[in-house]
Amino acid sequence: MKNEQTTTKPIRVLIADDEETFRRVLAHELSGMGFEVRGVSGGTAALAALHEEDYDVLLLDVKMPDMDGLTVQKAVRDSHPLVEVILLTGYGTIDSAIAAIRSGAYDYLTKPCKLQELEALLIKAAEKKRLERSNIMLRQELSRQSRGDEFVGNSPRLREVLSLIGKVARSDSTVLIQGESGVGKELAARAIHNQSLRRDNPIIVVDCTSLQEDLLQSELFGYEKGAFTGAVSLKHGLFEVADTGTLFFDEIGEMTLALQAKLLRFMETGTFRRVGGIKDIHVDTRLIAATNRDLKEASRSGRFREDLYYRLNVFNITIPPLRERPEDVALLARHFISRSLAPGRGRRTISPEALAQLERYHWPGNVRELRNVLERALILAEGDRIEIRDLPGNLQSRVPFLSDIQNQESPTLEQLEKIYIARLLRENGSNRAKVAKILDISERNLYRKIKEYGL
């Protein structure tokens, strides 16, 4: 009868025992139960096998001619800390097995052992490994700033995005999320993961803008002990931590071409090597990537690998900017205000006048800017209600861009147009196509105005 294993992949077991007949029979029986099994004849061979492939559990004989089990167990603890060790011992070596447990082994069984008892112990040991890996993920998540965990809004554009998220979440396809900074690309990635079959496993976020190439490579792939100066112990990379879960690359357009090549190899083979390592490690990880860049254009100019772009762009989701869903501003504002808990303060609200100003604003920084504006306003508000006076200066005037006019009581229409176009160009990184779309004019017409106003 095959065992009911708790992980999505078969439990991988390495048997190290110098008794060839016992080793072969045990490997055959465990394979029939659904385990992936490899047998080796001694401690030296066991350590070599662990360097070549990844295993969940090492089934280790205490007494072997080349290296005793206690020595092997200590070496495994130092170089492969996530591999659980179960000792197989005869009557005369029980004391050695107990000593190994005190130094980190999972448990021991006396030979000959009952297969059902061994099966249960292997499953528990593998589950312990899975939990330890999950704890690594939890520590990383706790160190990150707390963020909202849901989209807020009811606009048609947002409903369309949520529909796409729901559909692709049920598959295991790679997803490319596009959108300006601050629109909620990471929120979309988490929504995909949380609605997928991988939701009980970790989602690991990789910010491609925050680390230099060598550090990002070490974080992604991990490294072997002694791979470089300072590598005093083995480090498991984020690919391993995200095994059976999701790996989310935020702002993948910032990744160097060298790392893009390594990522492409992983997507094609499902394997990678640690820095300084020689063995291929296989993991089952879903990839989601996000960018605020035009990767298709970047691939044409040679700044992004075209083959990687097509690998990533299996399913594309574009998050609309906040200015294209103004009907969601009020819902978002009330959501952020309701989440603000200040000691000794009652329920916080916002005046209709202040809310109207928020709805008029262009929001170049999108939802992130709205959240920051409200956080500031809540600090400045004297009562429990945000008023216009609590908003930033450029949001207090009835037409926000008028704050750019200095000492002009009655500006001309031409002056207003020039100031507004200049402001939109500044807020949108001089992207003429985007500004023309906002103004609802052609790019050619916009270019003529830019020339006319000397912008």
C-alpha cells in the first residue's frame, strides 16, 4: 500500500548501509511504498551523494567500516542542515544513536525494523523538513513591511483584472504583470498565489532593484560552503525555499543580462546550481514576474533577452493606473482610513470636500501615493476627520496643477495649457504617448504643442 505523503512530491530517501542485501531489499520495499530511494554503501558515499542531489531524509547505519554514523551525521548537520537523519542501529550501538539524536538527528530505529514503523518515521521527518523550510519563508515575510492583502475597488477595469487573476490562478502558468509603479503588482501576484493550488506553500518575493548582481545571485541560488570568502556554511537560495510554492520577481526588467540567462535556464530545465556547486538541483516552483517597463521594447534594444521575455509572457495581466479608474479613489481612501488605528482616537473619516479633491487629482504615484497622502493627512488632522487643509499643498487648490503658477491671479488659457502639459510630462517621465492619451489628443498634436511652448 502506497503511503499518504504530505508533500506534493515524493519523499526522497538516501540509504547508507554497508550490508548490500539489507540495503537493496529496503530500497525495493520503500520504492514500492511511493518513496524515491537511492542506496549507497558507506558514509563517504553518502556525503558525496548529498552533494550531488537533494534528499529529504538520510537513513543512516550507525556502524560502517569507512565512517561511523555519528561522524556522518555531524557532517550532514553542518553542510545539509535541512536533511533529516534517521539512524539504523543494532543492539550494541544504541548509545551512539542516542548521542547522534542529541546532536541533531531526527530519530533512530533498531535493526531489523518494521516497515510500517519506518514508513511513518520517514513521513514525519520529511514533514519536519518542510516546516523548517516554511519557517525560513515566514521569517522573511515578517521582516517585510506589512501590506494590504486585497484589491479595493469596483471599477470595470479592476473587475476585469480580478477576473483574469481568478482564471490564471487555477493553472500553473507563468504570469507577467505589467503596470506603473504603485498600482499593486505585488498584490496581484499574491492574489494569484492565494487562489492557486500552491496557496498552502510559500510565496517568496524577489525585489530585483534592491540587490547588486552578485548578492541577488546568492539570494536566488544559494551557495556552497567555501564558494567564496565569507561563505562559512551552506546557504539555501530562494529557489529552494519556494519549492512547491511561488517565486515572484518584482521589477524583473532591472535584472542583469547574466542573471537573465540563468533564470532562462531554470525555466527551461527546472534546475539550477548553487554558487560554487556542481550538482543540478530540481525544484517545483511557479514563476510570476512584474515590471513597470516595456519589456518588448527592451528586448528589441538588447536590454532584455527576447527569449526570456516570451518565456515570461505566457499570460499577461496589465494593472490599470489609478487615474484610469477614478471611481475607485473614494473606496480606496475609506479603506486606508479605516485601517488606521490611532490610540485614543475614534473612528476616522474624511470630509466630502477633501474626498472630492482626491478624486480630482491625477495620481502619478497611483495607489501607493494615495496611501501615503492619507497617512500624512491622518497625522495632521486635528479631529477625527480629514479636511482639505490636511492635504498636501498641490491637492488643496480646486485644480491641483494651478499650484505650479506663481503670483498669477488670472492666468491665460494658453498659460494653463502649457503648465498642465509640462506637469503631465514631468509626472509621466516624458512619455509622450501616455500624456497624449491622458489629454485625449494625438501624439503629433502633443508634439506640436511641446515645440510651441518650448517644453
